[in-house]
Amino acid sequence: MSDKPEGCDGHCDGCSQKTDTCQQPAKADISVKHVILVLSGKGGVGKSTVSVNLSYALANHGYQTGLLDLDIHGPSIAKMLGIEDLKLQALGNKMMPVKVTGSLKVVSMALLLNTTDSPIVWRGPMKAAAIKQFLGDVDWGDLDYLVVDLPPGTGDEALNIVQFAPNVEGAVIVTTPQDVAVLDSTKAIKFVEMMDLPVLGIIENMSGMICPHCGEVVDLFGKGGGEKVATQYNIPYLGAIPIDIEMRKAGDEGRPFIVKRTNEKNPTRDAVDKVMENLIAEVEKRE
């Protein structure tokens, strides 16, 4: 007789009926030092924008970086990187990620779709199978970091990646300053803790808008909500990234803001770099 509880689907992490006899699925065979999950309690906080620019910042600083878009129903990473017309190619029995730069590789469901308006109508088991393939059946090479952009909320995709990915370092929570977003971010924090993972830090995105005319900062959504919740839950505060019209344009144009290097000092680019440096410092503390 099986020791599994009735109705068990093998998804052990976060299961209220988990016992010592439950067996965890095998981890994917992928050479990666640190897997970083990027998630949020709600949509619309700029999580994918943060994931793209954070990944680019890591790659620009010499780290071999992978970016895995697991927002299966609403993939936007390919658009933000300007690679939506490309497709994942097979080489032997492996898929090859799309190389954006010499040190940044990307996999997204958008790179498998025939058209950009094709919907993905899948239940949990199909998503779990796709996530296993995106890890084990992709030739990622040797990675320092794999940044995983998860869909909003606390659902199957986050549970699956924790089950299947090796060396999951922890999660980064993205929020905006206003109370509604901060409230949902606390659910994401509790969710990560339930999975026995550390919260590597919280990022306050859209933290003030830099006026393109006078350069002054306008706090459209308030200020300090991310830092407040970090203090409340005793987790690291990685920093704030302001609203910047140029960052929005960059995402729409498929050229991440972080790569638009000029000699002119830019507070938004400096903020992204600072967040990246703080994240690396948190990872190194755990080594």
C-alpha cells in the first residue's frame, strides 16, 4: 500500500499532509551556483522589469547569468529584451537558451509560441512538466546566477521551481510603496518562509517618480513601504528603484534600461546597480 496521502500529486513543498515517508522529486541536472526567485504578492509592481534589469546588471558585472521567465500565462521578458521574434532551438536532445549577451541567456514560454497573442491554457501538471523541461532539458552551461521571474501570487510555479531547481538561494520580493501592495508582499514573505527558504530581501519599486523636466522626485505611490515591511519582518532591504519614463520606454522598445550607458549620471541606473550589489552581498553571507 502506498504511504502517500489520498490525492497526493507529489508536490511535497508546502503540503500540509507531508510526512517523513514522502519522497521529493529529483533535482534538475543544471550547473548553477545560485538560483534567485523574484516574486511579488500582486501584479503590476514591475517585477518583470526588475528581473530583467537585475539580470542584466549581474551579467554586466561579469557573472554568467540565466533568466528564466516562469510567468507562463503572461510572459513578457522576451518583449522587454527585444527577442520576441526569436525561438528556442534544439541541439541534440537539449534546447538552447537565447543568448542576449555573452553572459546572459534567456528561456521563456514566449520563445516557443507561434504568435505573440497565443494564450497558454494549462492546468498545474502541464506547467510543472514545462518547468522541469526549462531546467533539465535546456543547455544552460555553467551559471553563476539563475534569476527566475515568477508570476504574481503564491501558486504552482513557485512550488515547482523549488522542487526541481538545485541550489535555490532564496527569494527577492518586489513591492511598490503603497499600503495595498505592501500588504500583499507580506503574504509573499510568509509563502517563502513556508517553503523553508530565506527571503534575500525586499525591493521597493516605483519609489517616487523623477520629473523629466526639473529632476525633482514626486512620491506618486507614497514612500518607504518596502523598507517598513523589511524592518517589521526582519529581512534585508535591498533598496528602492524610482519610476523613470526612460525605463518604461526601454521595456517597450526591447532594450533594457540598464544597458543604456551614457556618461551622464543617472539615479535610476545607480539604484539598480545598488540593489544588485546588495543582493550579491546577501548571497555571499550565506556561502
